Amino acid sequence: MNSNIKIKALDIDENDFTKFRIFFDNGLISSPFEFYHYIDCFTEFALKLESFPIDVNDTITFEVGEDSEKWAYYLALKISCESDGRSIIHIKLDNHLGDSDLIKAEFFIKTLPASLNKFGQLLKSWNPKESTEVSWETTY
């Protein structure tokens, strides 16, 4: 089953504060999500992805905001190993909006560690000022 993650820089201000749209698709469910952060917010995450996993208990995370109504939104990616040697990305999204504007989702993308390493390489080399979008696809 094909899965992908696409990240697009929608707007970058003079201080490199950036509006991002990230799109997740695991072949069964997909969801876009928008958030604001500095242009280099993926750097540390990319480095961890490149060398994932260090061991079978390795877990890495990328979080923006908090899972609390005090925050404008919450995005969490938790990457871990499965017992069969594959990897899984646990995705949690909540824009904390009410009524018909609410986006709240939780799902998984199954993948392989080598594919996550390539995703890390893509993210590390991505410069949103030169190319507004980065796209990663995996098969499970």
C-alpha cells in the first residue's frame, strides 16, 4: 500500500517564520494540516530520521503545539519499530477549532526503516526558499 507525506511552505516572512501545510496519506485515510513554525523546524527531526533506528527500542518524535485547548493546534509524529522489523509513524492532528472547522485525526503510516532514512535525507536537504514543497512516498 502506498503512503506519502507532503510538506509545503505556504508563506515565509522576513524572520523565516513559516506557514506550512503538511499532508498525510496512508492509502486508507488522508488529512492536510496547517501550522506555523520557523523554516528550520524539521532539521533536528531529519537528522534523527536519517539514523533511525539506533536500536529496536528507538522512538523519535516531532511535535508542534500541545494536545491542550490552550494551544492553537497540535501535531505529533511518533516513529517507532514494530516487532517484525518494520517501522510505523503514529500521526495525531488537532486544530482545536470547533464545529465544521475541526480537524482531528489519529492514524498510522507503516513503512521500513530504510525508507524513513531517505525521508530524513530529503528533509535535511530541503530548502523551502528554493523549493516550496517536499514529498516522500513509501510502500509497505
